[in-house]
Amino acid sequence: MRGLLGFVVFLVVLVLIDLYAYKGIHTAVSGWTQGGRRAVRLIYWALSIGMLALLVWVAVSIQDLRSTRNHSFMFSLAALFMLFFLPKLVIILFHGLEDLVEGGRWLFDKLTPGDPVSSGEPISRLRFISQVGLALSAIPFAGVLYGITHGRRNFRVERLHISAPHLPAAFDGLRIVQISDLHLGSFPSGTDIVRKGVDLINEERPDLILFTGDMVNDYADEAESWVDTLKDLQARIGKFSILGNHDYSDYARWDSMDAKKANLERLKRHHQAMGFRLMLDENTRIEREGEAITLLGVQNWGRRFQQYGDLARTLQGHDPSTFRILMSHDPTHWEEQVLGTGIDLTLSGHTHGAQFGITIAGQTYSPAQWVYKRWAGLYTEGAQHLYVNRGFGFIGFPGRVGMPPEITVIELRRGSEAPRS
């Protein structure tokens, strides 16, 4: 009952937003011809009523939609909603400003004794503010449209060097490709996006491929149609992976704990079939020309998410004098437990860079920075480094705006030179 009441309130709020946004549009186009205004009215209300009807249908059909496990379809509906909702917020903002100005003038005229002094320009000319809002509403519309049609497939290859004086000479120049947050269940069937990413990775001719978690959204079967594609990833030394918070399927409804456990075991087999060695709180020694580095892989541990990982267990039995690379999905783990251990390089993902960003004067801003202190790129404390990958896939919103999917290429260098991107 509470859920139904909440949904009704939500619909009422949306209707009020629609009414006020239309008031702003009506004001902005008041100088158009009657036919033009009529066309705007018909198009606006056809889209708005259609979106409200779609929301009602989703609410009624939510259980059936969940049972299909079709994340791509659900996320597409979310994108459609954002496509038409965000521009209305811009229109409301500017039309609200116009109403405030008009209200202020009205109040001033009422409180000022004597006849109102004309500014020589009628108040109706203030519709210019609503016209500006209507024009600027095209920006979020275009941004969302770009994000779902092109942004999610335009991979950015980020390159950086990490230097350390104790890196063995045999590993000087080692090329690591890091990928993270595949979220394979988000991709529509038949898309070539995953294949495009695989081809770009193979073109880098990596020595190691390290995948830092979130292969799926919830269910192991989301990965099945991509096993052969990801099997084609090539690395001279090997491919290693860990689990992310979504891989444990904690956000899905299960009939029993046995079914949930079986899902995780199935996902582990998918890692193996793709050629990844899945590391579960363990370490391995990677040797080359008689020298070695240590690779560590911990299960998910996050400040606000699951804390399954056991770093102490992960470190057991390894040689702490070697150059060490840790794969840990959530970057908050670095802040909470990894700093102070001397682990040279930690590779994380998880944040997706919020899948939204804007770059001004070379500096990128994202909603992710409101949640995470370290949310994308390279961070250094003393001799310890953290790199946060912006993610390969997407979740929730089926696109990326100003925050492209990322393939990270890290080259290890022997020496004391400061890391650079």
C-alpha cells in the first residue's frame, strides 16, 4: 500500500512538472503563429502523456519485467525518460526565474505609492527568459541522445607510466591493460560494442590483462553470450580477474541461498571459460627471466558496499619485497586498508566516473566526486599508487556523457621517476 501511495505521489509530481514546463514553453512560443503553437502543444502533450502511460505500464508489469532479466530493455526505458525529463527541468528553471522577476515587479508596483513608473518595455517582453530556457533545454536532450547512441561505444585508451626503483629489470616496460565494470547484462544482444573493446585491447599487445570486477549486473547468464568474445582477449603472460559488488548478485531476489550460491559458482566458471584466473583473496608470483613481481587479488571490499574481501588472507605467504600489484574493485578499500601496507600499485574501478562528466579548462568534473574522494585516474600517496578505471560498460543509464568507457594501458618502468599520465 505504501509503495502504491508513493508511486501516485511520484506521478502527481511529474504531472505538476509537465504543467509548469508547458507553461514555460507556451510563454516562449507566444509570438509564434497559431498553427505553430498548436503543433507544439500537440507534440508536447503527446510525448508527456505517452511517457506517463509508459511509467504506469512499467509499474504494473515490474514483476514480469524483472523475471525476464532484460536489463538492456529496462535501462533503455530509463534513458527514454531522461531524454524528455531533463530538458523540462531546464525549462522550469528559466521560466521560474521569469515568474520571480514578474512577481517582483508586481510586488514593487503594489508597494510603491503613486502610479507605477513604466520602464518603457512591457512585462510580456520577459518571455525572453523562457525562450532562453527553451533553447538551452536542447543541451541535456542532445547530451543524453549522444550518450546512448555514441558515448557508450567511443572507448578512450588511457596511457600512463608507473615507475619504481625496486621493479625488477625483467619487468621494465611491462604492459598491463586494466579493464573494469563490464556489466555485460547491460549490453543489448547483437551489439558490437564488446567486440570493439576486445579488438582495441588486443591492438595494445599487453603482457597482462587485469579485470577489476563487475562482470555482470546480477546474474551469471548475462555473461554467457559474451564468453567467446572475451575469450579472444590476448595477453602474453596471462589474464587475471576479481569480483565486484554486483557479481555476488546481492541486489537480486533469490528463492533460496542455494540458488544464489549456484549463480556465483556459474559466474566463476564463466571467468575460467574466458581465460581469466579469478583471484579470491589470494596472490600469485609472476616470474620473468628469473625475476618476479607479485599480483594480489582481493574480493570486494567497500566503505558503503559489501566487505567480503580479506586483505590479510590475500597477503599470506607472499614476498613483501617484490613489486606488488593489488586488484581491488572499490577504491575506498585503498583509503581504508591498503594505504600503509606498502603495496605499490592498486587497480580499482566501481565508480564508472558516474558515466557523466564535463571538462572545463582541462579539468573534468563529475557527480562521482561528490561521493568518492578518489573516483577516476591516478592517485599517489608516498610510494603507493591507486588507479581508478572509469569502466568498460554501464548500468542504470545505458550511455555515457563526457565520461567515455575506458581501457587503461599501464607501462611499468624501473626507476624513481614520478608517475605520469
